[in-house]
Amino acid sequence: MKTSIYHGDMDRRSFTRISKALADPRRYEILRRIAASGSEASCVMLKGKFPITPATLSHHLKELSNAGLIEIRRNSKFMYVELRRDTWKQYLKELRSLSE
């Protein structure tokens, strides 16, 4: 019988998807900026913080969204992103369980 390291509400697939998304240093920094905003961050603000093209930013945001770490809201031609704190907390809980 296999013993799982997954103690919380997060399954192995979600844990792996988030880990892969955060393995990219730029993506991790983007997520930090989003989290630091407190609520929603506009893509215009994020673009101003990083020397990357809009297409590259869009790609990183898509990867963070696919991993379940952010919510994307569109308002006309503008996009806003917000950290999914519940998912982030579950991920951190799983990481902490690795040391148990």
C-alpha cells in the first residue's frame, strides 16, 4: 500500500501543476506582485513592473491560471488578476507536510 504525502484538500495533480508553474522565476515574481496588491492587480500595472512583452505576460498569467493560482477577470479590453488565496494556502499546507 502506498502512503500519500497529500494530507489536505489538494490532490497530487494540483500540487504538481502549481509546483511546475512556480518553477519559472519570472512567473513566481509575477505571482508575488499579484499577491502584494492585496486584491486585484491590473495587467497594465503588471506589464509596467516587468521588462517583458504583453504576449509573454499573457502566457505567464495563463500558466498561473491553469495551475489554479489566480482568477482572471475581464472588463471590456482590460484584464485584472487576483490570487486565489484558498488554493495558495492549501499548497503551502502541502509543502509544510513534506517535513512531517
